[in-house]
Amino acid sequence: MSLYGDYDDNNLFAKILRGEIPAVKVYEDDETLAFMDIFPQSRGHVLIVPKESRARNFLELPGARVASLMKVVHKLAKATATALKPDGVTVTQFNGAPAGQTIFHLHFHIIPRYDGVRLAGHGHGNRADIAELEQIAKQIAAAIDA
């Protein structure tokens, strides 16, 4: 999909937000949901999506929602770094398929980086162990505002 188009109510993240597909939640408030990526690029890969939004990408998000979403991205990046002690943290977001976007509901990635450990490719097929994701999610959640 290009940068422009119609929102698909049946995208994966819309289904997660409606509770039709389970997710390992890390954080939730009235406007935002953060959960573990089940195909993580590294240990501790978190996804953050706005709720009640039909924005396919960051450019479609109403300006009035940017600050509150970015505060959550910042909070989760700090909590991930505190909990998992990575050597670095990548915070990224893609807009349109040519930019690397594969699910067309606005989302941010927080990807811990560890020296000497290569990232799994974006969209690879290696599904994580749910019990391990639940444990990591608990660690990150406990570090929020720590």
C-alpha cells in the first residue's frame, strides 16, 4: 500500500484493539495500547498503537493526538531500557509500504539492541514463545515510571 489510501477495519492491530486477536499487553491507557511483537526483531520488541484511531500512518494522525502518543512512546522506551538493560534502543515508525510499513494502522516500534546480536528482519516468520513474551512484558511494565 502506498502512503495514501483507505483504512482497513480488519487490519491486525484493529482486531487486537477490538479484542478479536490476543496480545501480550505491556501498557494501556484511554488512548494507547502497547504490546509485545509476536515476531520480535530482538528480545523485548514492543509495539505502540493509538486506540480509537483510523490513522494508517503518522501523517494521518490528528495533530492534537501527537503529544499524548509520543509521551507514551517515550515512557515505554525508557521502561524498556530500564527493564532489559540493552546496549541501545531503536524507536521507529514507518509510513507506507515503500518505507517498510506492513500493517496499516499507525504504530511505533521500540526495539532493544544488544551488542553483537543481529536484528531479525522486519516481518520475519519466527514467532516468539508467548510465555517468554509475558515475562518480558511484566518486566517492562514494572519499570514504567520507575
